[in-house]
Amino acid sequence: MGRGVAILGVGMTRIEGAKKDQKLDDMVFEASSKALAEASVTRDDIDSVVISGCDELDGRCISSMLLAMPAGAYLKDETKVTDEGCYGVILAAMRLMTGLFDLSLVVSWCKTSEAPVSDVMRMRWDPFYHRPFGMNHITSSALMAGVYKSRYSLPLEIPARVVVKNRKSGAKNLNAHLQSPVKLQEVRTSPVVSWPLRVLDCAPESDGACALVLASSRKARELKRDPVWLSGFGWAADSYYLGGRDLSDLRSLRIAAGKAYKMAKIKNPLKEIDIAEVSDFSSYHELMVYEGLGFCNPGQAQDLIKEGFTDREGALPVNPSGGLLSSNPFTASGLFRVCEAYLQVAGNAGNHQVKGVKRALAHGSSGFCAQGNAVFILSQ
Amino acid sequence: MKTKAAIVGVGQTHYKSYHNYTLPELSMQAAVAALDDAGMTINDIDAVVYSMGPSEFLGVNEPDKWCVDAAGGRDNPFMRIHTGGATGLSAAQAGFHHVAAGLFDAVLVVGADKVRECIDSQQVLNTIWDPLYERQFGLTTITMAAFQAVRHMYRYGTKEEQMALVAVRSWGNACNNPVAHLKGHITVDDVMTSPYYCWPVKKYDMCPSSAGGAAIVIVSKKKAMKLSTRPAWIRGCSEVANTVFLGDQMGGRSEMDFADSDILAMAAKAAYSQAGIRNPAKEIQVAELYAPFTVCELSMVEALGFCRKGESGRLNEEGFFNMNGGIAVNPSGGTLCANAIAITALARVCDGALQVMGKAPPKMQVKNVRNAVCTGEGGSFQFHAVMVLSADYY
């Protein structure tokens, strides 16, 4: 019996605020080539390519037309998931599990520096009910943060401590966009962008591309590798209509996590997972993710922060790479989380490696107020 | 390939102009129709794949998120597939992969599009090309198709009248399809005297802009045996990508020619081999092809191995691709008679499945269908997807 799907290697470009000397194609080519080299395979060995990106942010209405080639798909069996990059891992893994394919590339990218991100996000709303409110990703995220904050009487210090924690980790990550630590007071006095979110509570906007090489268990055995295994994954979507949702609860994340834990045979995530890389597009969001992932009961995420449970040195380090608060290549961020989780399990994270990681969790999220969520378990 | 999944339900809305329904509403109509057809409810569905192509026709970014509730995606695994014109077939394949991976028993593949309501779809389609090189040439899908037509004429001596016959046959077939957008008994003369949009492509050589929704239900083999006496078994799946640049798709060191759908031939070869089909011209009875221009169909039937390169024009004249010919090509009228881009290729799968299941409308049904091939084409004729459906699972 196989052990599901193996990850043989990852490739990432440096994440920066603005990649002025690289076109989108160049970034994608760099990530893809690096992943192939890291996995010690060539493009000839690849029989499946799954790419993922956001057309509207790319400014092209079928973005895969130009980016399938630099991603390595020339004359290959290729398809595109148009969602958060990490959904590419799901489809690629399923394609391998059918037995029709052996070796797959998964590639995602985002170049926010050349896109009017806020406008693109506003245009995501339906024209009849939501769009007239003029909400973008930040204001809708603030809505969610506000509900969570009031419901659980969250002390203002808690989200600020999440920022300090992630920026401190980001300072160790040589690939991160923001590599400077911040002080608690700086976070708490930074300007409000949309109450209760302050500038430093929000993820920056960055440029970056990343890629993974996935193999069927048969192929991994044949190549005689000691890979990292994708032992579980799950995903789910919530309602589009914010009025119909409890914004303090990431319902679709709970469902996605449940599926991933079941597949990976995890009973107590808090004990069985060594590190987690989560999509924290705001500091408040990271707290809600703890609850969605079942690390604690609803409303108790603040206790984990107070105890330092999720610090680098804590029992379950969350975002040792610095997370989205340090680097946020938008629709590729989730795939970057999977790459970072891979590096931690493979012991290749370098400067920001956490010791003794045997099993890691990665999380990606898409849509307004985290409408869709995906969870991945990576094991030795 | 060991057969692992089948289509047990098919749903389509009428393709036309919809000013009174939103995208989620069209998605839901299609989803409900497919579930009804399968004798299932949304509670029987384990995962949803949403088929949505370019969102720019609609003017709502990432509209799949808007459709989550209407498509039954709430609390379910939900993902959107988008490969341009091939989207619907890529989505059907993704749905197949969900089931064939052993993770799900029943998957709903659904989508909708409202290209009809876009003010100028060709303006949008110009932005599919590279902003630095090809966009400036004023490339649209019409001018791109004209390139292929000219090349096919040059290489094989194909005549405009032979292309016109494709439109005549498709429009005639569409008369038997209650959901087709355009239909009617037209003549070669009608096509030949219709205005040129870009020589040699004329008005009747082109597909319309339509709106509508389509959906299929894919289930595991075990479930299919229980649910349906005659499901459409998914026997072969493949999709292949080529470079975007038209200039690189032929000439130089490229062994391919823009007249030929060589990428389709590659995808078909893989799908046929999975399905155990050795002689497609003999073993396939129905082809539902994503051919938005008449020339595309001539090029595609050659790539699918129904005849040799350059023979399709003559065979078309001889009626080989008619309803009662050797292989019925687009008995539904195909893309020339309805094109709601995001789901046009899914409609091909719907119509192919109906033929295999024996459930097509009476006059549209081809007799004794064992195998049907469905295709999708996207980008600058660069993405080609193929699915082989069969009445037998072995």
C-alpha cells in the first residue's frame, strides 16, 4: 500500500514588495525551475501540471494562456484551478491518486505590485447587493475582526501580540518580504485602516511565485526518495452572503480541518502537529484560525497567545516563516504556506527552521471573510 | 484504464439571452436539472466543481464565490476550474479526478455564463493575449480562426463552401435540440452571402454569444451500478497545453501546423488509449466537438482520427459526418449553435452523455451509440481536452 502523495521538492522566488526586474512569466519560470531542481527531476519526467492564479490580478482574462508555458506545461497534461494557489495541490494530488499520473508540478503566482488589488477585490462583489457598499478585502476582513473582537471581549493587546510574534519570525526568514521585527507599542499605535484593523494588523501586499513537485507513492518509491508525505487534505466553502454567516466562526475551516485530520488519522491536532503555517491575512484572523483548526475552543485563542503556546519556542509554533503578516503574495499565499510546511518537515527551512518537526499543517484561504478554506497535513 | 466513474445525470438550461436571471440562478437551474435527472438531491453530493471561464464577460470577478450557495457548494468541498474555452471539459475531468481518486462518491460539476450580456466579447477576448507582443495586432478569436481557415485552405485546398456546409449541417441538427440558441434550415448560399467578419470567416461560420447553465453528476462505479441502468461511463480523459504564441505554434523547429489541431491529436491519443479505442473512425459513433468556427470542426475531425489530414472537407460533402453518416458530429448543433463560453465544453459532455445514455431528444438521438467523444478547446487554440464516454464499462 502506498502512503498517498509525496512532495519531492519546492521552489520559491524571493518574496518582495515589487519585483521590478521580473515579468510575471520570469517569476513563474524561476519558481518552477527551482522546484524541479530541488526535487532532482527534469521537465521530461513530469506528466501533469496544475497551475493556479487570479486572472483579474494578472490583468489577463485567461491567465494560464501565458503562464502555463513558463510553469513547464508545454505539451503536458495541464489544467488550472482558479482559486487560492493551494487548491492546485488538492487537484494535483487527486490526479496522482487516480493512478493516471505519476509526477506533477503545482505552480502559483501573484504580482500585486502591478495590480489595483483593492479595485479587483471590490469587483468581486455581486453588483446588486454587496457592491454598492464598496467593501474590499481589508474592510470585509475588518468586519470579521470587529465581530470576533466584540463577541469574545478581546483585549487589544492580543492581536498586537500576534503581529509581534509573526514579524519576529519573519525577521529570521531570509525569503520574507518584511524582515524587520516590530514592538507591541508600534502595532497598537499604528494608524487604523478599517476599525479595528490597524496598518500593522494587516498583511502587506507582495510579489512572489512558488512551485511544488508532487509524486505518486509508486513514483516516490521508484525514485528511492525519502520524501515528505501529504498525508491529509480537506477543503470546504461557506456561504457568499455575509449576512447569512456567523463572521466570528470559520465554519468552512472547521469542515476542511475535520476532513484533513480524518484523512491523516489525527485525533488531537494540538498534540500531533508540530508546527502550523496558516493564512493570517490579519492578526485577528490568525486567532480565528486557531479555533477553526480545533487548537482550542471558540473564544479561547487569546489564551494560547497569552501562554506563548504558538510562539517559535512554544509547544505548537504557528507561522515560523512569519506568515502572511510578513509576506503576502495574495492568491499564492496558501501555496507558499504548503511550501514552508514542506521545508520545516524536510528540515530545509534554514534560518527559521524549528527543531524536530515531524508533522506540519498548512492552511490556505480564499474569498471574502475566508469563504473558502483548505487544510493540508504534511508528514515525514 | 480501469473504469472508476460514470455520468448519471445531465442538466442544461435553454441557451439564449437572459436578462431576467443572474449567474447563480442559471447555475442553480442547471444543477437542479442534473440532480433530478440522476434521481438525487443536493444532500447526496459530496463535492462541487464549478466551471467558470473568463469573468470579464460578466463583470464580476471570481464569480464562482458568488455561486457557492446556488451551486450547492456551501459546507462542501468546492473549487473552480478555468482553462478558457476548454473550461467545461477541464471541470468535468476535475470532477472525474475527485471520484477516481477514491475520495468522493458523488460530485456535481456545474457552471453558467452570460456572454450574451457582454457588450463586446471580442474586446474582452483581445486581453487573453500577451500585452507586450500579440495584443497590439488586434487579435481576437475571429481573426485567430481566420488564420486557421487560411492555413487549412492553403495546405489542403479546402474551399469556403466546404466550411459553409459545416454550418448548414450544425444549424439543421440544432433544430432537433430544444436547448440550442441558433437553429434553422439554411443553405450553403446563405452562408456564402453572409458578411465577412475577417476573410474567409463569415457571419454563419461563427458561433453566437449565448447565456445559460450546464451541469453533470459524476458518481463512483459502485454508485452508478445502483443508480442508473445505463450511465455514461468515463473511459478516457486527457488535456494537453501548447504555447500561447501563434507564431510558435508552427514553422521553425515546430513539427506542428496551425491548420491542424495537433494538440487535440495528442490528447485524443492518450484518451483513446485509456478507453482501449484502436480505430476511432469505426468505434466512435458520436462526436460532440467544441468547434466555435466552421474551420475548427474540419481540423478537429482529422485530429481525432476520423479521417486523414485534408480529407475532412470532402467527407463533409459526402455526408460522412451527418446524423445518419459514419460518425454523427455535433448532433446537438454544437458550439456553432450555442456558446456560453464557461460551460460550452461542459455542454459537449452533457450532449455526449445523453447520446450514450440513450436519453437525447428523439430526433437528436443517434442509433446504437456505444462510444462518444467530447472535446474542449481553449486559449489561442492551445488547450485541448478530450473525454471518451462509453455505454460499456469494460
